Amino acid sequence: MPWARSLTENAVANLIASAITGALAAFTGRMNHLPISSVVFLGTGVFSITLLVLLLMAVRADRRAKAEAALPLLREVGLHMLLNRPLNHGVLEQLGRNITWWRDRTTGELTRGGASEYHISRFRDPDLLDINALDMPGDTPQHAHARNVVAMCLRRLEEAIAALEIK
């Protein structure tokens, strides 16, 4: 994305574009000798429809830009707060809740960011056969498995980010 505008800037630009479109429709109606009431309805209708379509497009672009900004941050959360967290055998349940939250949030952002269903499903449902063992000294088998799941999800997230061409 070369440059991003705020939602307010998009709304103002869309308002101007809709006004021009409505005025052109009214002018065309007047040039074709339509009655004044028809010209007013034509101009107002075209203005309203154009404004609605352009505002919906602006909201969609704004949501996508926010999702694209969130994905690299979620990658860092997965790397630093889940994969490289200090070993603590007492909080495996909390690690599981954190992984679930991270995967759900990242799946939502991938969806809003426009990732393909292929990348979303690969991230959401990692094939555990692809996981290479990340054995850390002192890890329990449960901790090692959780770290391996996070590592696989991070690789899949990197693939999705690369496919979306996010820096």
C-alpha cells in the first residue's frame, strides 16, 4: 500500500466525488429536458448511491490497513511471548490459553487482512507432522509440544504475511 489515508480523509474525498457524480447526473437529466423534480431525484439518488458505495469501500480499506499493521505485531507476540518465554512448569494451562488467544486473534486479522483461505486454514489447523522438535533443556513433553505448535504457526504466519506482501 503506497500511502494510507485516514477514514475521515476517505469520507471527505468520497463526499466530494459523490457530489460531483450527483451534479453530473442532474445536469444530464436537465440537458435531456426532464422535469425539475426528476432532475432533483436523479441527482440525489446518484449522489446517495455513490456515497454509500465509496464509504463502504473506504471502511473496508481501513479495516484491511489495520489488520495489515497488526499482523507483524502478532508475529512478534508469538515469537517473544510464546515461543521464547522462560521455562516455567507450573503454568502450562496459562500457556495454552495464551496460544489459543494468539491463534484466534491472528486468524481474525488474517481474515480482515485479505489472506487467502489456504493460508488461513494452514495457520488455524497446523499439521503436527510438519513440526520439527524444538527441544529445550528441561522442557516437559507438554511444553515441547506447545513450543512446536507455536513454531509451526509462526512459520505459517510468515508465509501468509509474505503472500500479502506486508513488510
